[in-house]
Amino acid sequence: MKSLRLILWDDCNRRCKNCANNGTGDAPKVDMDTLHEYDEILLTGGEPMLYPRTVRRIVYAIRDKAPNAKIYMYTALVEPIQWFIDVVGAVDGVTLTLHTAKDMQAAQLATAAIIDNLCTHKSYRLNTFFSPVAIPDWMAKVWKHTPKMWIEDCPLPKNETLRRYS
């Protein structure tokens, strides 16, 4: 499987010291005409959900160029919930990262919105960096949870190409 990690922008509301995307400013810009070469495209940032309407436009532009590719978004931001659900409707899955226990309330709201909007057939991964983490059973039916996901000096997987959107 050939994957593209696509950095949409550097803007982020968190600026985590150990972010896997720190130091990626020199990544080359993606050639949109090569997107069809990828089996999956992983949208990341910065924080994609700072600009959800732009994310949707980008997803549709990607689908025009790579209609068979799976598109996944990495985010730590799910509010406003309606904008999150709009983006969820456009992608094949979401990886949500909870940085602190305070993030759990937003994750619960997002999970309820996913269920209410019948979007449960997609891929949902929940990463947490704090402990202990108790994921309620009703949330565990939606999300595949990976606790303590932080990896020091996270290398790019061999099958993955790193590019910037703009």
C-alpha cells in the first residue's frame, strides 16, 4: 500500500513539542496530478480542523484526482461539532488525538454526533497521551483506542511519502 502524508498547513492550536509533523517545513509541495498513485492519503497539519471548509474543498479536489484513494484526517479538534461532522462526511476515516483529560468531553460530543449522523461505518481511531484513560463502552463501539500513542522521533513509515499541500 502506498500512502501520502499530506501536510495541509502549519497552523495549530496546540504546538506540541513532540509532534510528528515538527520539522516538516521543507517537505516538497504535492503535485496534484500524482495523487492517483496513492492508495491512501492522510491529511494532517498543523491542525486541519482549524479550517474545516477548506479541508472539505481539499478532500473533493483529491477525490477528483484520486477517486480510488482512501482519505483519512488526523486531528485533535472536533468543535464546532457540525463542521467536524461535515468533514467526517467527506473522508473515509478520522484519527482523533486527545492530548489531555479535558479533551474527553469534546470527544464524547463528537462520538454522539457520529452516531446521530449515522457515520459509524467509517474508520475511527482514538489516540490518547494521558493516563489513566477510561473510554466509555458506547464510545468504544465507534473508536479503536490506542493509549499512550506518543512515539519519540516518529519516523516516516517506508511506504509513506511526505508532501505539503501548499
